[in-house]
Amino acid sequence: MLKKYIYCRGLNTDDEHSNNIVKIIRNNHVESIYINSGPISSLYVENVNLLIAKGNLVISNKELMINNGTSINLSGIYDAGGPVPSGMLDDALVPIPMGGMTFNFFGTNYSNSMNWGSNNAIIFSAMNPHLSLDIGRNTGPAILLGNYDRILKRLSYINNIGSNYSITTLYPHFFNYYTDNTETAPFYTWRIRLIKENKNSKRQYIEVCVGPTSVPTSGYSTAITNYPSGLDVNGNPINSNGELIDSTKNSPYNITNGTSFMNICGSTFGLNSPNANTSFVFSSDSTGTNWVFTNNACVNL
């Protein structure tokens, strides 16, 4: 069967900070597709399977403002760390409201038990918040997004449940625990989209868009050369709890099934955080078992 594609480019190609919309009719429904304003994007239009487009998805500061989405009340959530300013969290797990959206991770649907770890990880278990500081290969199933000693200032979310796909969008605002003064330093802002196709292949995507400021410390991994917490007596790097960093973790942007790291990013982001105004995608099959990392990319949706 001949596959049909359309080639799209955002109209405002001179504005790096604009999202451009292409509308198509598919299965008698009008769909709005967000197209990056840079490279031409190839869009397969015969089914609902989404495409990963090359090029970074630059999001506006307006979208990242503190009043975007529904803010999760952080008060009353157990914090194993601290001390931190009132209303913020150091070592804590924040339940992610998925709005009934199915999200599988290594064969299990965790839609009712997914957590945002305040040290920048999506956690699929009842992990001790103390352990979320520096997640190892067997700490618990998790997706690491710069896992390090962070302070969570705010987390908001938006649920969009549709017939073709469902999306839960997260907006974490955070500081570095070691390097930032929460009274004076600007906080870091991201947008994370958890996307599930509801038809055909039913693939899953995690799209991470970095805000206008890159985080100066990428996270705990064996690739890091400078450790704020120093070394043990044998010269091995340790985290701020004095524990050895997992020798099998070559990047703090990573996936562990609870037993071993996938290391799908290689050493990318091992030494340096993603650049400001860039995006990357983790994609998987319907069961959330086979994960692929694509840097400088976004989901055409």
C-alpha cells in the first residue's frame, strides 16, 4: 500500500519561539498538529500514529508561567530531606494525576501510581523518598530526567484525554539544592508531556522541553567530573548522603526497569544538561518495554 505523507513547515520561520499549527482531517475529525518552525516535518496521515520530528520544540515563556495548569498542593506531602523553604520539597514523591490515562511501564499500567520525584524523576513505585535523591539501577522502576539533589518549587499539570491519544502535561519548577539560593536565584522551568496513542500501535512518548535556562548540573552519574558532595576515602564519587553513585549509570537521563539501567541516552547529558530551548523524546512500544531516545526532537502533536 502506498503511504501518504504531507510535508509541513511552520509559517513563521523567522521566529524561533513560535509554535505553528497545521490542521488535518483524519477519520472525519479535525486534528491540530503543532509543527516546529525550523526543519520541514514529514507527517504520515493515514492513521493516528504520531511522528517524532527532528528539530527542537521551543516553548514560550508564557506557557511556562507559574499560573499555567492546575497546581498540585505540595503541603502535607512527606519530605525525607530538608530543610527547605515552606511550600517546597527536597526529597519527596508527588502523585501525578493522570486523569484515567493509561501509561504502561515494562508491561504494567501505572496510571494510578505514578509519582514525580522532587529530584527530577518519574517514579513507578512506592519508593522511599530518601532514595529518590540518587536513583540506582535497583532502587525502583523510574525514568530519570536529570536525577540530582533538587528542590521542587511547584508542579502543575494538564490532562487531555481524547479518542486518538491522551496527554498528561507536567510543568515542574525547581532549583538545584547545592548551588541555588531559593530567595534570589531564578528557578528552572520545563514542560514534560506524557503521550499515549489510543489506537493502532498505541505507542508512548515522553517529550521533555527545556525552558529558557539550562540547568548547570546535569545530575548524578559516573560521567560527572565534579561532585559537590566529594569522594569517599577510596576516591569514588558519592552523593550528598555519602552513598556511592551507581557505577552502571552513565547518564542521569536514563531509564531503569527496577533491576538495571537501559542507558538509552548513552553518555548524552552525562557531563552537561540539555541546552536551553531544546527538547528530546523517549518513545516506546505499547507496553513501555522497548524505549528509544531521540535528542533535539519533538512529537508532532
